[in-house]
Amino acid sequence: MSKILLAGATGYLGGFILKELLRKGFETKALVRNEKKLPEGCLAHPKLELIKAEITNRDALKDCCRDIDVVISTVGITRQKDGLTYMDVDYQANLNLLEEAKRNGVEKFIYISVLNGEKLTHLKICEAKEKFVWALKNSGLDYCIIRPTGYFSDMGEFFEMAKKGRIYLFGNGEHRMNPIHGADLAAVCVNAVVSGEKEILAGGPEILSHNQMAETAFSIAVKKPKITHIPNWLTKSLLFLIRTCTGSKTYGPIEFFITVLSRDMIAPEYGNHTLKEYFKEIKLHNQFKS
Ligand SMILES: NC(=O)c1ccc[n+]([C@@H]2O[C@H](COP(=O)([O-])OP(=O)(O)OC[C@H]3O[C@@H](n4cnc5c(N)ncnc54)[C@H](OP(=O)(O)O)[C@@H]3O)[C@@H](O)[C@H]2O)c1
């Protein structure tokens, strides 16, 4: 059975991948900078080995891939505020790991990019991710690039807005997507360890318009639906203003978010988790906390 090095296990998707790897019996090394953020119950697992290192520091990675057959990386900036750019992390940090993988004779590298990333390289995040994809494709290693739609973790915003009584959507709300739950996507990533596919586009089991997602959120929040549709001209003006007045670390995530919500994001369907169930889970979690 392959031995895996997982980078990103302290994040949303990486946490589910770690659980899936351990459930399937893979010997797993997790490369982390803060082990306290690992999913509950994993830290003491007998098949888990920890390496504490900064992936952005090439020297710190020395020998992390020794005896490793397959590397999986979900490392990338989402909400982190470390003062680093997408080029520092999504590209360079993953490249550091790729170089170390090559040096240690790793067979395969599995990387998480984003659906349509190769067509969106004018966005800072996609420019960095696709630069890494290019390096990986030319590395000589076997590889698999996973291209997911949006994650359920981000769809939680719909529920948060619904609780407050109004949801803001870009355009007329009729763009559609099939977001995917971390557990469903983790199963796709772990299957990629043995599958021969080089590129996997992945979305969840339900294709919904933004209006339908909003209605689902209101029904679980038990609030009367109130949706404000932000016209495209206003979105474009806002984006221009943010691009002009802020640095790339601020506008990068905003331009990505607005761009993917201003188009259809539909990929082949995987898994069985529904958004309705996810919103119910958040609601239960919130009730438990308060
Ligand atoms: N969210 C979406 O809808 C979506 C859709 C398509 C693709 N993606 C991509 O999928 C990947 C995983 O997303 P996610 O939602 O699981 O992200 P996440 O929860 O933010 O996890 C990202 C991981 O990267 C690590 N990381 C980030 N900056 C780092 C740095 N400077 N040094 C070391 N480690 C760093 C984080 O470590 P710490 O925990 O220590 O911060 C974490 O383990 C990302 O590359 C994202 O761009 C996301």
C-alpha cells in the first residue's frame, strides 16, 4: 500500500482527506505548521506521523518525502492572513514540496487547483495555481490535478446571510453550480492515489442556481426569503474600485469570489452530501454553541 505525504491537513479539505486516508489504512505523514488544527481524533492515530515545518521554507522540507510514494497537497491561501501572496504559497510553497518529492523519488503528486483555473489566469489566485500546475505537468512525476467547484465550507455564507434576513447575490441569481462537501471531495482525492486519471473535474451531487441555494438557506434558517440581486454593472464598478484602491492581498480573494459567482461552475457529480443537510448541520452546531 502506498505511503502518503499530505500537506494541508489542517484545512477544510485536507482534514477530510486525512480522515479518509486513515480510514482506508494508508500510512500517512502530515506536513503541518500547527498540529492543534488537525481534525479531532487524528493526532493519536497509529498510522499518522507528523512533520512540523513551514512549507514556504524550502530548507525546512529537507527529507520530508523520504519513503513517500504519493504526495497530496491542498495547500493554498483561502482566508489566511500571513502577509504572503498567492505566488508565495499556491505556487512557490507547492513547488518547494514538488522539488523535494522529485529529489526523494516520489511516484505521484496530487494537487488541488480549481475548476476552470486554466481559463481564469487573469485572477491572481488562478495565475499562481496554474503556474504550479504547469510545473507539475512538466516535472516528470506521475500526477493528478483535481479541479473542484466551490466547497460547502464557502456556501455557509448563504446560511449566515439567511439568518440575518437578507441574501445578496451577483446578477440575477440564475447562475448554477454544484458545490461539493469536503468528505465527498476527499474520497475523489484519495481514489486518485491509484486511478490513472491526470485531471479530475469534481462537483457535488446537486446542480443548483444561486437563487435555489438562497431559498434552501432561508428554509433552514426559517426566515422569509429576501434576496437582493446586485446588478452586473455595479459588481464590475465595485471590482474596479477595489482593484484600484487596495493591494493584491485584499482584492485577490474578492475578485476570485465575485468571478466564480458570476458564471456557471458545474463539474461531473460526485458524492451524496446535500446543501440542505449541510445547512441543517450548521444550524445544529450554532444551537449547540449558544
Ligand atoms: N474553498 C473553495 O471553494 C475552493 C474551491 C476550489 C479550490 N479550492 C482550493 O482547494 C485548496 C484547499 O482549500 P480549503 O478550503 O481546504 O483551504 P483551507 O481550509 O484554508 O486550507 C488550506 C491549507 O493550506 C495551508 N496554508 C495556507 N497558507 C499557508 C502558509 N503560508 N504556510 C503553510 N501552510 C499554509 C493551511 O495551513 P494552516 O491551517 O496552518 O493555515 C491549510 O492547511 C486551496 O488551495 C483552495 O484554493 C478551494
